[in-house]
Amino acid sequence: MTEIELANVLSSNIKKYRGKMTQEALAEKAGVSVQLVNGIEGRRKWVSKKSLSKLAAALGVEVYQLFVPHDTKPIVIEETPKNERIRAQITEEVVDDVRRAMTKALDKILKE
């Protein structure tokens, strides 16, 4: 990911997580200036680690979530008989794993 792409993702995600909260409200909640929030969203300013942490906390997300692209197209898996068998096998294995974990947890609780 290039620096420009990173700035675009950060800008988009701050806007996304901000929702209906204004830039002013976010800035106040994070303890940063409105100019900083506006500059980041406008891709004119970069952010320090300290300000990034404050913004993430104010948005109720982890810092890394501000850098995860959300506008990528989902991967589409072709629905073939082979892929359907694989999907069924994976589903069965996951269900078995969850069932074993739940049984183990319940047994532990019952022993206490």
C-alpha cells in the first residue's frame, strides 16, 4: 500500500467510524484540534502516533482498524460441486470444533 493509499484509507475510515458525529465533536472528544481532523480527512495532514491513539479511542476502535481498507470487493468463490463439498467439510469441522469446546467448557463448569 502506498502512502497515498494509506492516507485515503485513514481518511475514509475516520469518516466511516465518525458517522454522524461532527469533526468538531470528534476533535473535542479526542482532545485534538478540528484543523487536524479536517486535515486528516482531507488528506492534507498526517497524524502523530499520539493523536492517532486519541482519535481511535474517541471513535471506539483499535488503531489498526483505521488502516483496514473496507472498500475492496469481496472474494467470490465459484459454486461448483467440488467447492460445495469443501465448504460442507469446513462447516462440519468448525461445528465439531465448537461442539468439543462447548462440551469441555460445560464439563469444567460442572466440576467446579
